[in-house]
Amino acid sequence: MTGKHGGIEHVLVDFPREILEKLMIGDKVLVKAFGVGLKLLDFREIKVMNMDPHFLEALGIRPVGGRL
């Protein structure tokens, strides 16, 4: 899951091309998730919602000059 749109039933999911080619309208997908928010200890004024900490790490966002 990469995000959500308009409510709890509308999630944005990214699949590899080989999986996308096999999916059909009406297929069911189970999304397992954990947590409801993320606290950035060095940037307490930033509130991160609905994001897996591993995904944030994968984005490679790094502080520069004390700013994120």
C-alpha cells in the first residue's frame, strides 16, 4: 500500500508489472498494515500518518542543514 484516497476503503497499492498483468477486475487483495502514525524524534513538529516506517526509510529522505 502506498497511500489512501477518500477514506478507509480506497487504498493505493503498487504491484510489479508481472502481478498487474494477472489481476482482474473483482480480484480481492488483503492489505496487512500496522500503526496509525509515526513520530520523527529529530523533527517532532512533523506528523507522519498512514505510512509504514520501512516505506519512509525506502524513500531515502535525509536531513540537510537541520531540515528534512
